[in-house]
Amino acid sequence: MKIAVSGLNNTDNPAPGIPVIKSIQKENTIIGFSYDPNEPGNYMNMCDTTYLMPYPSLGFEELKNRLQYIQNKEGLDAIIPNLDAELPLYIKYQDEIEKMGIKLCLPSLENFELRNKNKLDPLAKALKMTYPKTYEISSERELHQILEEKDGNFPLMIKGNYYKAYMAHNMESAIENFYKISNEWGFPVLVQEVVQGEELNLVGVGDGDGTLVGGVAIKKLTTTDIGKIWTGVTIQNDKLMQIAKDFVAHTKWKGPFELECIVNMNQIFMIEINPRFPAWVYFATEIGVNLPQMVVDIMAGKKIEPQLSYPQNKMYVRYTGEFVTDFTDFMKLLSTKEL
């Protein structure tokens, strides 16, 4: 298949695109979708062609026109979108995109909105999990009221409803992070209690009919200052895997997802559900569970045997690398919007 993949940033805050490409490039032709000519994935020779895409904030008509242009040139079979900001457009208009002959493997709009952070409490209860106490706010005054109610007890998490989260250790950092998130992602801003325990993440794929066809759980060992995994280890947590199965069965989720949880003794706290692959998904591929290829197989209409077992105590280590390319490639991508 000829598949377009977005999320080509591969710095210390990596997007999922490069790990997804590494997982499927042997059996598929890859087209890169980029929003920034500076993204390293534009120059890593992993895509046959890379196209600059209009920012999602410009709306669906801009995306549709760009996709039609690319479709006429490339004859795309499918797209795997990997960025939070672009997913609402692809999900909302997936029927129109599929009419262009481009397959997608995405949840319904209802399911996408179900895992919004301000709606996770009822979902967590349905899955027999605990959701930390969370407040929705739209002003600094409300932030001060919450801090007074909590007697100034820190730390607290300051979160965007869709993306980004910062830990605040005092009033000044709480206010700073409130404005940082609201200026970038709008309202509501969420204030959440911090729970203690081990941070476990599970990446999985649902087939759209209620079956979890693949899943791998890890424990984060070290992270970057914004919470991106740097080292981690595979673990087997039967309760967490059952929660993933229940989540897919309950929602009929279609496509990739990531559960972010805190586990304290026998209690599992739901932190958030990401409606896409995480940047560490190639870890799963390397230990024998190729989740991005499962998504490709779902789009191709193939039957998939569920794969929920994998080796334990395998360690993931992220590292940085460098390479040299021609500046003319950057200028060409900038000027022509394709490379």
C-alpha cells in the first residue's frame, strides 16, 4: 500500500511518525506529511516524497484541497495521522476523505470526544478505574479559588483538555502554566490532583468491532522534562490489559490508542487516553508486536489474530543522533511545499 504518515518531528520531543514509518516501511511505500520544513523526518530518506500540509487551524477545505492535489499525484491508499492537533479534522471528515479513495483507521467522533480529559471520569468508572480529582477552569480567578480550596497543597497538574500537561509546584508556576496552556490550546484548562505510584502506559489497537487486536504495556523508568519516555521496560499487568480490552469492547474503538495510568498497589488511576500511537510504538514492533502494521492490515480488510503476549523485561532506550543533508533540500521543501 502507499501510505501517508504525519508526525515527522524526531527531536528530543519526538512525534510518532518516524516510529510508525520504521514499523511499516518494509511492506509499504511511505509518503510524508509535514507541517514544518524543519522536521528531521523530512530529510531522513524514509519517505518517497514529503509534502508540507496546511495547519489544521485553517479548516477542512484547506486540508481537502491539499489531499486532492496529493491524491492526483500519488494515488494514496491510506493515511495514518499521528498528531493530536490534526486528528479532529481527520476524524470528523473521515467519510469525505475515504470517498477520495483514501482509507483511514480512526475512532468515531463520539469516541474521540469521550476520551477528552474533562469527560474521563465517567469512562474511568465504567472501566472500574479511578480518575484523579479534576477541575475545569477558564480564568485565573478560578485557579486561585481552587488553590485556596486545596490550602495551597502542591504539586498539581495543569493540563490542556486535548494536549499538554505541566506540573506546578507553587502558585507562580501554576499561573504561568495556566496561561501557557490556555494561550496555545484554549479553554477549558484542567487542574488535576497528583497521584503517586508507578507510571504505566499501554499502547493498543482496536479493530472497530470491539476486539483488542494488539497491546503492549511498559513502565516508564526515566522521562524528559515534559514527560516523554527516555527509558522504559515491558511489564505484564493483567488488570491493565483487561482494562484495555474492556475499553475497546465498551467503545468499539477503531485504530491506535494509548492508556496513560498510575498504578498504586492494586489501584489503577486513569490519567489520559491518547487517540493515536505514542512515540515509543517502535518498542512494541521490536519485541514482536507490530501495531502500526496491524492498522495497515485493518485498512486493507485483512483478518488479524489478536496478539497480546510479548517478552517481559525488555528495555527501551531512546537516544539522539545527527546527520548532514543539503540545505537546498530545505529550501526546495519551503518553496515548493514538496520534496
